[in-house]
Amino acid sequence: MNWLSKIIVIISGVLLAIISYNVLSGWLNIIPWSIIAIVIGYLSFSKKDAIAKGILFGYFLFLTYILIGYKGSLDIKSITRILLFSIAFSLIGGIAGFIGAFIGYFIKKKTTATSNIKHL
């Protein structure tokens, strides 16, 4: 995985968080997030590539979404709390992105293996 693809995946996560925050609400966000994570995995060249991209996508998606939605006060104590919470919760986003990308890569491998068998 090269740096350009990492940057594209990170930007995709950030942009999707911004769009979904302003367009969708609540649990409906899971639908486009999951679809994009699966597509990222499907388009990856290897399992390692899919895992890394999925983690980056999910982490930055969650981080951006949480920070955009913060409506609390701006004192040092509140900012410290939200930053720590955002970083910790974004790890869950990384895990979710990992799962979605892994599923996408798994689908790719299964469909590719099936199509290769048909050509024999």
C-alpha cells in the first residue's frame, strides 16, 4: 500500500463523515459507511492492504464524525475529555473499518475463485 492510497482512504473517511453528518442522521449512517468499507476491501490488492485501508478509513471516519458533532464547551477540561473520547472511540471505528474491508476482500476472493473455476 503506497502513501497515495492511504491519503485517499483517509480523505474518503473524512469526507464521508462530513457528508453523512449533514445529510443522514442516527443509525442510517451505518449503511453508506459499511458499503464504502466493503468497497475499499474489494478494491484492495491483498488482505494486508485491505486491513490497513479499512482501519484507516474507519478510524478517520469516526474521529471526524465525533469532532464535527461536538457541541460542548471550549474549556481545557472539556476539550481534553472530548479528544480522549474521540481517540478511544475512533479505535472502534478502526475495528469496524477493518471488518468491512475484510468482508469486501473476502467477497473479492470468493468471486474471483469462482470465476476462475468456471474458466477451467
